[in-house]
Amino acid sequence: MTSLSRSLVLAGSGLALVLFLVLHLGGASLALLDPLRFEVFSTWLHGRLWLPAVEAALALADRKSTRLNSSHL
């Protein structure tokens, strides 16, 4: 992997993380501001077919990140 492609992957993953955090905090803020709307949102979200694939990808990424971090100890 070249230096440029490694930088593009890193930039893309950082952008995806920021986007995830903004969307997650926006959805979670509904729990405090409007609990009924939060319940509707969470029911809608859990009905999406793509959610299990995203959860599995995040779990794999977290596992890989943990393994890489522990190798530096």
C-alpha cells in the first residue's frame, strides 16, 4: 500500500467516524429532548435490513483496532 493510498484510507475512516458521531449524538439527543420521537426513531432504525451488517463491520473494526493497540504494549 502506498503512502498516498494509506493516507486516503485514514482520511476516509476519520471522516466516517466523525459522521457516525454526529448522527449518533443527534439520534441519542432525542432521548432527552423528545422521548416519544426517540422511540419512533429507534424502532425505525432497528427495522432496517442493513443494521446487522453495519454492527458486524463495527465489531470487526473494533476487534482489529484492539488487537493492533495491544501489540504495541
